[in-house]
Amino acid sequence: MTNKSCNIENCFSCINNENSEKKQEASKLCLMCDEGFYYYKNKCLKTCPENTTLIESNNICFEKSNCNVNNCDHCDITGTKCEKCSRGYFLNENTCNKNCPAGMRADRIKFNCVNKFSKILIIVIAYFYRFCF
């Protein structure tokens, strides 16, 4: 369902680039791709190109940063602090590992390592407080 006034393939919504000297398709900026397409460099693609990572919340492909952390998909702007590990890895103290260290468990929602006993400890304290006081 491409917006016909847009003239960018698979682009749902675009605007004119006021800074462009050209008054044609190249002067348009895509704002949002059709459903099932991902934005990358003013194009709407079926898949993200190699060496890019998908930000699923807004269907945008970003070039992977020059990250100095092994198995890291996304680092901060300095390239030294991992913010998201590659698929199948868990983040713990700025490293991405297949398994979490002893005393930690893998959080399969946030894909990081958390204290294994933190949730159990809260339940025990709540139980103790409820029945002992």
C-alpha cells in the first residue's frame, strides 16, 4: 500500500527534502515503510542488509557500530560498552557469553545475566515478614 505521491518503492509516507536542489524522486525522504519492510538509507527493504542490525521497535536497519566487545550486536557511541549482545549470547559486565557465570541465571527476556537468588530471596523475605510479624 505505497503512497503513490511518494515515488519511493515500498515507502508508505515521505516528505520533500527542502535542502535538495532536485525536484524529483531523489529529493524525497521516506518517513515510514510499508508493513513488512525495513528502512535503511532512504529505502524500504524486505530484509536488513549485511553488517546492519534491526531495531524492531521501529523497523529501522542500523549499521553495526565498530564495537570492541566480542559477540556484541550494538555498542554505545564509544564502541566500548555493549548494549545488546548477538543472538544466543547474554550480557554480563560488558561481555557477551553463551552462558552466565556461577551464581547468575540467564534472563531470556532481556538477554542479560541476573543474580540467581534475587527473586527467591524476595519471596522468602515476603513470606517471613507475613507470617512472623
